[in-house]
Amino acid sequence: MIATEFVETVSTGVGPLLHALASTPLAEPAPKGIDTDGVVTFFASKIAPILLAVLGVIFIGRASRGEVSKVLTSSAIAIIGLAFIAGAATLFFVGDYLIELIFE
């Protein structure tokens, strides 16, 4: 008789608990991918201006010492580097377009 009452008590208390556990998700949904647009925007808005400011300070310091030819050479290299960075950022968009075009 005691065992029967114990089983009834446990079964009435466990039922809502099991229902609550069954209705909760076990894991968060998996990430869908890397936000490449966000990464490019972050670099373009935060990192690139800081690097350009540092280059500007270096160039002004060299030019004030009379090293104008070195400043012009460094400026040309920096501009070519920025062109390569812009080209790499463009590849994200071109690649996305090509993937959408191929897998439609």
C-alpha cells in the first residue's frame, strides 16, 4: 500500500516535469555562416581610417625631414596597397554574385 501511494505521487509529479523538459529546445540553432559583408564593413569603417592616419603621420614626418622622394615612393606603394584591398573586397561581392548565378 505504501509502495502504491509512492508510485502514484511520483507519477503525478513527474508528468508535468517531463512535459516541460520535452517542450524546451535542447540546443541553439547552428550558425548559418560568416557575415562577410559585416567583416568588410568593419574593416572599411574602423581599421582602414586608423591605418591611413598612421601612414599620414609617417609621411608628414618624413617630408618634414626633407625625404620627399621616399614619401612619394611610400605614397605610391600605399595607394597600390589600398587598390589591392579594394579589389579583395570587391571579390566578396563578385563571388557572391557568381555563386547565386550558378546555383539558381
